[in-house]
Amino acid sequence: MNTLFLFIGNIGGWEILTIIVFGLLGTAFWLYALIDILRSRFRNDSNKIICVLVVILLQFLGAIIYLAVGRNQKIA
């Protein structure tokens, strides 16, 4: 097991588990933002396309930007 992660350095099981957990949480947050965009109606179709592109290209940071700014563009 230790030789498998030799290229990463001297990290143990807890560090690997932490990286995996935060990676999964970040991916779930990204998917939530993307699904929210695709299911919602926007005032302008170009706003929806821009939001999708921002979330896809910037990933985690794009999801944060969408939730802070882009949600205001949705039609209730």
C-alpha cells in the first residue's frame, strides 16, 4: 500500500481519506450548482449559457460564483 502512493510523498491513510472526502464534497457541490442551472429558468437564455460555462470551466470556484451572483438571474 505504501509503495502505491510513493509518488505522492510520505502521506498516510488519514491524509488520503481527507483528500478523497473533500474531493467528493467539492464534486457534489459542483454538480448541485450545475443541476440547479439546468433545471431553472432564467430571464435571458444567454445568462443560462454563461452560468453553465462559468460553472463548467471554473469548477468549484464557478459554483461559488454562481451561487453568489447567478441565482439572482433566475425566474422564481
